[in-house]
Amino acid sequence: MKIQKGFTLIELIIVIVVLGILAVTAAPQFINFSSDAQDAVVEGLEGSIKGANQLVYAKANIAGVTDQTYDATDGYPTAGTYQTEYGYPAGSAGGIVAALNITVSEWDIKYSSDTPAAGISVRFSPAGINRDDDNSGTVTYAEITECYVEYTPPGAEGSAPTVSTTAC
């Protein structure tokens, strides 16, 4: 009588297939790719805001313009007229939003005040993150509580704007 040792090839293939099926169904439960992607988008926007700040500030200083609008005709960071506060982009559609030249439909962009004034903060959040479950309607500045970048222009001459992120 022959003694069999080990597994047959069929048995090994069945075990590998079963483990593969378990891995495919269980892995998404433990790995949250969407949150990581959203964090990366928010961090990328933070870097873009900081870069746009430096470009606008450099151009405003070269032009000798502070705390007013000026025309960036050569296209850096983008062509157009920018509202500035102490040489940095203002917290407005004509300030930081214009300097970023972002697609507004892809972001929830809300201001800390509905009345245009100096010192207004702006929150940028990927569209839909802070909305209700059916992803309809709009949100207010106070309702953007997660997954956003907040830009606050400088409050005085010689100070820099603040850019902060809240993770997803």
C-alpha cells in the first residue's frame, strides 16, 4: 500500500481560488481608497494655494501694488485682474479663486461672509463631500466641516495669509 504525502494540484488550485475570492471581497472593507484620494486632492489644492500666493505677492510687489486690484496681463499665475490684500490674493472670487483658476463646478467654495470685505476666509471642499446623503443642494461656510482647505488673507501689512487643511 502506497502512502500519499502532501496535496494534489487540484486541491492547491481550489485553495488559491477561494483565497483570491475572499481577498477581493474583503479588501475594500479594510482599505479606504476614496478617503486617501480625497486627502490627496485637498493637500494638492493646499500646495496650489501656497504657490499662487507667492506668485501674486511677487507680482504685486514688483508692480508696487498693495491692497488693491492689479492686472496680471502676462498670465502668471493666470491672466486677469486680481483683488489683493497687502499684496496677497483677497478671500474672494476675484482674489484667491481667480488666482487658482480652478473649475468651480468641482469644488464647494464658500466664504465666511456674504458681504465683500477685507479678511474674509474661503473654504474649498471637493464638491459633494459636505452635502447631504443624496448629494443635492448647496452647503454654507459653517457646514463645510470636513475635507477642506481654508484660506485666510493676511490681516496686516507684512503678515502672510494662512492656509490650513482639515482631513477627510
